[in-house]
Amino acid sequence: MPQQMSERQRRLRARRRRQVRKAEKRRLRNKAAKSQIKTYIRRMDEALAAGNREEALSALRKAESALDKAHERGILHRNTVARRKSRLYHRFQQVFGGVP
């Protein structure tokens, strides 16, 4: 015979269900933000390979902005953001030289 759940157990089960739904929403939001960052980085790399300075600079600025927003929203750690931005700028400077 199944045991009766106490009121406390029922509340905890409902809370767990809500937490699962919230976690899934956060996971999808974080995934979208990270995907957007990767897209901007890929566009910059393609522009670098083609030697298109203006397009590379535009993608670099968008990537930088997306990285900063990801940090503000708690998606990426600040050191991760700083490292990625540094690497992006370094790649840009290797191809075109000077500060963007």
C-alpha cells in the first residue's frame, strides 16, 4: 500500500518541479548568450582570414559587448571574459597591427 505524503513532502515536491522549470529556462537563456558570443567570434575570425579590417573590427566590438553583457548577467565569470577579450584583441593586432 502506498504511503500518504505529508503536506511538507507535497510542498517540497512542488518546489522541486518549479526549480527544474526555472533551471531549464536559465539553461536555454545561457546557451543562447554563449552561442551569440561564439557567432561574433567566428565572424571576426572569418573577417581576419579575409583581411577585412572593418568587418573584423565590427565583429570584435559586438563580441566584446556580448561578453560584457554575459558577465553582467552572471553567465560568464569576469576572468573568463577578460581572457577571451584579451585573446580577441591579440588576434586582431597580429593581423592588422596597432590598436583597433
